[in-house]
Amino acid sequence: MHTDVVARDRLFNMRLSEDESARLDRIAAHYGLNAAGVIRMLLKREDDSLTSSKAPETPARKAPKGKR
């Protein structure tokens, strides 16, 4: 279990619809977390997915060739 103390100085507020709130409550109950824990878990999961997929780098754009 993660026991390190993490400084959380940044505040984030958001409004949820009734449907979104119900989804958040179901996910929180499933994982035994509160809403903030669910958001943190999903952020980490998505970031891990993006960084581990190693998407190919976009090649540099070539300058257009003009008429001489």
C-alpha cells in the first residue's frame, strides 16, 4: 500500500451531471476509494498507458518546395 506523504497544493474543482456523479460513485464503491482517489487512479492509469505505448514520433515537416 502507498504510504508516502504527497504534497497536494493544487486545487481542482469540477461540476458533474447526475449521470457522471452516479458513475463516479459506482467506480468509487467498486475500488473502495473516494472521488478524489478515483480521479487520481484514472489519471495515473491513462498516463501509464500513454507513456508505455511509445507512440511513434511524428517526423519533422519538410519545407514546401517552391517554384524557381
